[in-house]
Amino acid sequence: MKRSRFSDEQIIGILKEHQAGLSARDLCRKHGVSEPTFYKWRSRYGGMEVSDAKRLKALEEENARLKKLLAESMMDVSALREMLGKNF
């Protein structure tokens, strides 16, 4: 996944500026991002605080780790079944 130039804290700060009354177009020009990127951020981080964003990131990392563990265990089970099938 591509790494963002902006941290979660910076993104939330930009969104708070928008809530304070600045237009999306002006914010995008000021910070050098495209409008679709701004609206993607707003849909993902809208209404969040910095602590909420950190928690979300931690949960996403844990979810990715658990998915990887599940995939590895399923491969192990599949290999064991295949070996048992050949022996009998």
C-alpha cells in the first residue's frame, strides 16, 4: 500500500479546518492535495479525533496480522490433508 505524505494527525487537522468554515477547494490548494483525496479522507476520518485514528490504525494492523495467521494455518491444514490422502 502506498504511504501517504500526511500523517493521520495532519489529515484530521485539515478536516477540522474544513469544519471551521474553509472551503474544500481552498484547503486542497493550500495543502497540495486533490479534491478526490480530500473527500476520501473526509469519508474515512470525518468526525474522528487523533486518538480514534490511532485506534483504527492499530485495529487494522491487528486484523491484517490475524488474516495472515489464518491463511497460514489453512495452508498447513491443506498440506496435512494432502499428505494423509496419499498415504491411505
